[in-house]
Amino acid sequence: MDNLFLSILGFLACAAIIVFSGSKLAKYGDVIAELTGMGKAWFGLILMAAVTSLPELFTGISSILIVDTPDIAVGDILGSCAFNLLIFAVLDYFIPVRPISSVVTKSHVLAGLAAIFLVTLSVITIIFSTVVPVIGWFSSSSLFLVILYLISVRIIFKNEIRTNDHKTIPVIHNTYLQIGLRHAIKRYSFFSLLVIIGGIALPFFADRLAEQGGLSKSFVGTFMVATATSLPELVVAVAAVKLGSIDIAVGNLLGSNIFNMLILALDDFLYTKGPLLSVANENHALSGLATLLMTSVVGIGILYSSHSKRFALGIDAILLILVYISLMLAHYSLR
């Protein structure tokens, strides 16, 4: 019992470090983006998504190279994708009168389609891993994930540039000028280090929790670890919506899902005992399928753009929550 308590305490401590540092990373990443002239489109899709996905990256590295638990690595990535879309539903609560899907630009649908394409490839690899060609020790699908990620980012970014050509260049906030680029880079580096430390330690406590609590590693990775590593997205997204930067919040969530697929490929390259998705539990395919369904709901909601909602949440947000709950129950029943 004492060991279980210490494992829970360690897990929560790592989660707290990741949440606090992740929110600070997003803040100083925003400062760097403004002061260097990167622009919000690039920042939301690439820099913000990469920043808030650092916990997934280092949790995956630790799970594979240190703890040797591929199920936690895969569960964290696919579980985080589903959780990011649950965050989309949470954000809907903070938008009065209209669903959040009706107040964001339709260009987000392109990012959603890219995510669907990448996640579909990973699901196919999990289910049909025995027939997917292997290159050395990793799956050929991982190489395609990297190539398709780069192509997707290029297409989405060029679309954002075309969409925003007519808009005026935003004025840099005085607070950002007071912080300064050098100071922002120093703080960014410091909080990156904290996220790395938390991400490396998290799988160790998650693995112990799975063993001591009688839970499967796929369930722990999909929900406990994925929730912990996705909390920076939640913190950043809620803060962005409250500041009126709704498109940045949604772009971050969809962009993070695309970036997660790149992390999944990198995890496969690091796992030298064979293709990562072939040794992981096939139950992870459920998380991928749920992510596909949830992304489709988001895309339909954005294209349909309902002008009102009868409840505190829009219909699309309610559907997202129901799908996520169903996924959680399915994983728990298959433990």
C-alpha cells in the first residue's frame, strides 16, 4: 500500500511539473514567435504544437529507452490525440451562445484532414503489423509518417499564408518588448529542461502504478499518462480562448495531433527490438479509431457552423465527450 501511495505521489508530482512548465513554455514560446516575426499561423501550427507536445516526446523516449514499456509510449501518443479533441469540447463551454466550431476559421479542417490521414496510417499498422514491410528494426509506415508530416505541415502553412495575405501585420505587445528576446529564450530553455525531467520520470511511476494497481499498461498509457502529458495543451488552450485567441487554441490542438504522429514515428526509430506498433497491444487501435471519429465530428462542426447551442455545450462537443467516455470504458473493460 505504501509503495502504491509513493507511486501515485510521484506520478502526480511529475504531472504537476509538466503542467506548470508546459504553460510557461507556451508563454515564452509566444514571446519568441512575436519578437522574431514568425507569426501566429506558424506559431500555432508548429511552435505551439511542438512546445505543448514536449511531454509526449520525452515520455515516449523514457518509456522506450529507460523503462522499456512500449505500450505506455504508444498509449500516451494515441491517448493524447483523443484527449486533445476532448479539450476542444471543454473549450466550447467558454464560448457563449454559439459552438466553438462556428467561430473558428474553416482552414482548421485542413489540419484535421491531415491528422485523419496520419492517424489512419498508424491504425492500419497496428492492426496489420504483420504485413507492413519492415526496414531494419522499424516499420516502413514510420518513414511514411515522417514524410507525410512534413508534406502536411507545408500544405497547411502555405494555406494559412494565402488565407492571411489580406490581413494587417499585428503590432507586437509592449509586454513582449519589455521581456526581451534573450530573456524569453533563457526562460524557454529552463522550462524545457523541467518538462524533459518530468517527461522522463513519468513513465517510471506509470509503470509501477500499472503493476501495483492491477491495471493494464495500455490503459495507464492511454488515460493516465496521456492526460498528464496533454495538460499543457489544456492549460494553454483555455488561456488562449479567454484572451480571445480561439484560432490559436484550436490550431494548437489539431497541430499537436499531427505532431504526435511524428513523435510516434520517432519512438519507432528508437525502439530497436522490432517495429514498435507490432509489439504494442492491439487495443491501441481503439484510441486511433476514436481519434478519427472525434476529428471527423470537429471537422463537420466547423463546416456546418451552427449559429446557436441549446445547452452549455454544442452538439458536437457533447458527441466528443461521449466518444471519449466510450473509449475509456472500452479500454478499461479490455484491461
